[in-house]
Amino acid sequence: MKWSMMQLQKFRNKGLTFNEMVNLESLKDRDPQIRTISPIQVFGTAEIDSKKVTFHLHIKGELVLPSTRTLEDVQFPIDIQSTEIFMYETAEYNEDSELNLHIIHGEMIDLTPVIEELILVEIPMQVYNEEENVPSLFSSGRDWEFTQEADQEKQEKIDPRFAELAKLFNQKNSNK
């Protein structure tokens, strides 16, 4: 998704509308957590004036990421909306502003690196598959069993060596 400034200046008064499918397989090299990435649909508008170009982007697609619990494939939908501003000069740049500003280097504007960064930032630290039945997956294993504190209170077992002593305590508590 590249445009020269000459191409964009043709749309100066009327704006530019675009809808493209982008292949971003290179993201798998940047983030090894990404197993597959669908073609990404990028659509939006561009407002062009003499000092800047403002892109209003809507990015949609799907990633396949590993589940944090089981490492199984999880479909993760991407739906991002962003406004990116490309400027010739930084004179109007306000450092307190929270805008996504980029400086135009040369005569080309390339949105692909911006789109890649937006997708990488969107990936969560932990991904879970909603269909995983977590209690059944992690309730027991070889020589261990997961129990809740409430379950332990109900199943309080008395060591047979101390059974007589427990009876004594029960008798003292009932006499009081």
C-alpha cells in the first residue's frame, strides 16, 4: 500500500477512498507466536492537504495464535480502527498530542509498516480458546489431584493413629 506524493496530490480536493487486501505473511517472522495470518482487508479514506495526509484506516483479518493453556490453535480476529497522519514538516507537531504522527521521508508514503505495527500491538499477551474445558483439563494428573479449599474441609480425613485422640476432643467439646 504505497502512494507517491504526486499520486496523492491528484486527490487533494476530493479525498481518496481505498479497499485493498494485503498479504502480511512477513509478520510471522517478526512475531513467532503468529502461526498463520489471513489476508488482511484494509479500507478507509485519505484526506490530503499541502502539509499532511490523514489516513482513516479500518483493518480486518484473522490470526491463528497458540492458546496460553494448551498451545492449541486459537482463531484471533483483528478489527482495528486508526487514524494515521503523515506530515512533511514537524513545525505543527505538538508533543503533547496523542495523534499517530509519521514524518514523510522522500516522495512515498507506505502504509504497510504502519499496518504491521498496528496488528502486532493488538496481539494480547495471553490467548485462550473459549471452548477449552479448563477444569477437566487441569483437575488431575499423575499422582496429583486439584481440589478446592472447600472440598478439603468436607473431606477432612483423620489419620487412623489419631482417631482415638479425635474422639477425646469431640467428647470434651460436646461436654462444654
